[in-house]
Amino acid sequence: MHVADLPLAERFVAHFEAQGVEELYPPQQAAVEAGVCEGERVLAAVPTASGKTFVAQLAMLTSDGPAVYVVPLRALATEKYDEFTELPGVSVGIATGDFDATDEDLAEHDIVVATSEKVDSAIRNGAEWISAVDCAVVDEIHLLDQDGRGPTLEVTVAKLRRLTPDIQLVGLSATVGNAAEIADWLDAELVASDWRPVELKTGVYAEETAVFDDGEERDVPTGGDQPAIALARDAVDDGGQCLVFVSSRRSAQALADDLADEFLDDAAEVAEELRVLATTGTGTDLARSAANAVAFHHAGLSADQRRVVEDAFRDRELTVIVATPTLAAGVNVPARRVVVRDHERYDGDGMAPLPVLEVHQMFGRAGRPHLDPYGEALLVAGDAAEAAELRDRYVGAEPERVTSKLDSERALRTHVLSTVASGFADSRTEVLDLLDETFYGHQRAADELGSVVGDVLDYLAASGMLERREGLAATRLGALVSRVYVDPVTGRSVVDAIEQAADLPRVTPLTVLELVCDTSDMPTLYVRNDEAGRVTDAATRRESELTKSVMSFDGDFQRWLDVFKTALMLADWADGVALDELANQYGVGPGDVGRIAERAAWLLAATESIAGYIADEGGEVESVARVIRETREALVEREA
């Protein structure tokens, strides 16, 4: 089947043909035969680089109305936004932040790229643009399995179906163990395939020999170097590029530094671009290794640094990237060879093997269509015994089943409140009816959640967010907490902390930052054993600015030290302290500061709204509200 045979406007046919897309891949043809161009629901569960995005574009370009493309990550949203803006005559918008805004200007666009949280927020806030959506594409839909993001995604899909019963749903997924079950939940036709445009060979490397799944054995001498260095050098010597996955930032930087001494390719322009962006020692190290066409990639880098690395690798200006697994999660950075050096990570109790699906996503980065004759993915084992174990666990193994993670009080608190506050339910029975339409309800009877939902309703009523009379109704506080998109526990703790802060002799930026950092919605820095004394001393010196008593603390003091360290770092950042100074003092990277400051600014905006509610109820919180506003503005200004 050719692109010219599809029911697309001539300008789109010309656009795709100009990109070299003339004939459809088998999975793409299967999606067309399943009705993706005719408004039918489709789930495409196919390997990376097999053309899932083109399937999504077919649905969106042939729909009868606006489309929303739902992604799990902001970085992926930016990538897809850039890709879709190249479609001729198509207006594309992007929505990833400001969770309490309706963003009605998005109604002007043909396609909106948005995170699942942003779509959920738009529904909560009654945004009219979301009700007009005719086609919803859900990328990486297998992330239903994630504890944090999965519940939001499945509840959002259930609400979209309630808002627009005839909406076209298109799910895009890696190959998972129960794709048919997800398709059945969506009422979608399943397009499942193992086909790839580039042959993928997978295997295990141990004792200087790579053994592939087709039986081929290939000697790759280490020459005394680490196996990962030997495998990367072998790929580059053969004219390819290499991605090496390791478990930690420190490992990524150390291995990239070692690799940079191995390769003498000239990437001076990339290095200079990174040198301009460098604000810390980490950035300087990145620029130095990039000069030899090697880079590292992890969440501690700034978004601009990661973008430069990704673009340079795609343009073949870099030959090797050493990355943490975050790079495997959707961002399009393929290579001739993928090396998975580290296949375990700390899970809170000890080292645990990576999931099969996650390793397969790393494997999927191997082989660039139209550039590589094949792709290779290798796990690194220490010896023959470990090689056999890794081969059994990962090579050719079926990925895990995707299961709903909705059955927790944390997940249900926010979604039960928003379900009532946004008018989807006004009784316990109707709440359970909506939950029955989620992926959880499809896998198990929703009434199994009855006990947890009952506990959640009790909490929401006791915290002043729901009223129980003849049915369920959100209070003014509950409706506000839902709109500003915070966990109800956060909303309740913020109300209490603002009232405590109002009684302090002096309210400072540290006061309000400690207030928002001590919530369930805020990620915090970790206080190491060797810095616990220094952080405690700082908290003691500034106790008069805090809502917690350091000397008579009641609770988990170690966790609160993490909270205080994070608040202190943010206060310094808002006060204009240089990024390199923050990096040295707090052990953070530019990406950490940006991510934490952005989250704090969002929580401060929510807190400012809650302070307005308290003031309307007669609370004397004007001075606290002023400091909240000024601190948020300072963080936003630094971010800009």
C-alpha cells in the first residue's frame, strides 16, 4: 500500500513522500485496514521504529475534528510538537504546564500535544476545547502500568469517553504481554506485530564473546578495557553509533569520560554549543567529552543540554551516548548498537532486575531505518553463568503484563475528588460506575475498590473537601484543590501550614518554600549522612522562619531534613545564587534545579490560590500570600 492510496489531502501525500515515506510498513497497512483513517479505534502494539507515529498522524489528519496527542513526558511532547508542526496547513498547539488553566486558545488548533496530566487538568477545569476533541492518540499507553502516571492516564481515558462517547481512540504501545486486553478495554482493533524495518539482533556479551539470538557468535576483544568500551569501539569502528545504558548519573559520566579518551572523532561545534550552555562542572565535563564525539545523558542535565546531545547524535555528529534509562522512554534517538551494561537497579530494598519491557525498550533503539543495515542490542554479563541467566530473562522473553495501579488511596484520592468536583458523579455508586470504565475496572470488578473508595470518601469528608448530604458534593475547598491539581493531602496540609505561618513573627521565602516542599506533591533532595549535621544546624539557626519546630520535632526527622534541604536550595536559587554554586553546595545538576524549581513554582501558585480561599473565609493571611506570590515570581524569573 502506498501513501498516495490513502484518503489524505494531496499536500499531506506530498509532505510524506518528500520525507521518503512512499510505501507503508506492514503494521501501518494493518492499521489502515483496521480503519484508522475511518474513525475506528486502533491499538498499535509494535516495536520501536516500526512507524507508530505515522499511524497516529493518519488518524489525526483524517478525523472530523480536532485531535489531542497524549504523551507521558514533556520532552516527548516537545519532540512531537516539532514533528507535527511540519505538517502543511496544520495548526499545532502544545500544553504541558499551568494545571489550573483552561487554555481555551488551544481550541484554535487542529492538533494539541499534551501530557496526560494536562488533559486531566483540562477536564477538571471544564475546558471547552477538550470537549470538542474528535480523536485522541495515547502514546506509550503501556505506561498504564506505572504507579504515578498510570492511574491518571486510565481515569483520563475513561472521562474522555464519557465526554465524547464516539471519540476515536488510538493507542500506541511497545509490545506488551497483554496488548489484547488493553485493546479490548479501548474497544479497539488490535494491530500487533514484531515486524521492524531494520533487522534487530539481540544477545549477551561475556568473556569477550557476543552470542546473538540467531546463534551467531562474534569475538570482541576488550584489550584490557571495560566490556562496554570494547563494544562501543567495535560499533564505531564498523561505521555505526552506539548507545550505552547504565544505572546511574555518576556511572554515565565516568564511562563517557573513559570513552572520550578512546575516540578521537572531531565534534568541535557540538562541544562549543555545550560549552556555552555549561553552568556547572558537569556541563564542562559534558562539553569536554563531546569534543571527542562522546556524550552522557541523564536527568541532571538541563533540557537544552539534553536537546543538543540528542540532536547531535541524530545528526551523527556524536558517535556514542552513555545514558541512564530515561533516554529509552520515548525520545527518538536510535543507534546501530545498544549496550545494556547495567541491568539491575535499587528498588528501595536492594538491587532488583530491570523489567523485561524496559530492557526491550532499550533494545528497540538499535537500528536506524534507512541508515543501518541492521541493529544490535547486547546485555553485558560478568561471566558465562550470568550470561545464561540474562539470556533466559531478557533475550526473546515475553514482556510483562500491564496491570492497573489505580487501587491505592494516593491514586484514588485525587481522582475521586475530581470525579465529584467536575460533575462526573454525585454518589458513591456513580464514582464506582466511572471507575468501572477504567482499565482497572476492565481487569477486575470496580466494586473491588469499594473499601478503598469508602476510606477515600471518609478522608475527603473529614478534610473538608466533600459534603455528604443526599449525595456527594465538593465543598468550595474541594473544588479549588481539584482545579489547582494537587493531591487532597497536599491541599489539606497547605491550609494548615498557611495558618501556622500566619502566626510566625516573620514570614520569608524559606517559610513558604518549606511549606510546599513538605507536601506529597513535591520531590525532595536527599540528605546524605555526611551532610545531615550541617543541614540540621542550618535548620536550627533558621527555626523562627519555619512552621516546624526543629528542637521538638514530631515525626520522621530524616524525611523532613530532605524537605528543608530542598527548600533551602530553592530559597538560594530564588535569591540569585549561581547554578555552579548550588551544584557544589547541594549536589544537584541544572536539570534537577530546573525540575524542582518548576514544581515548586506550580505548588506556590496552587498555594496562593488556597491562601485566597483562606482569606475569603476570614483568615488573616495577607502577609503570607504576599511572600508566596513574590517567591513564585522569583522562581519563574530565574527559570525564564
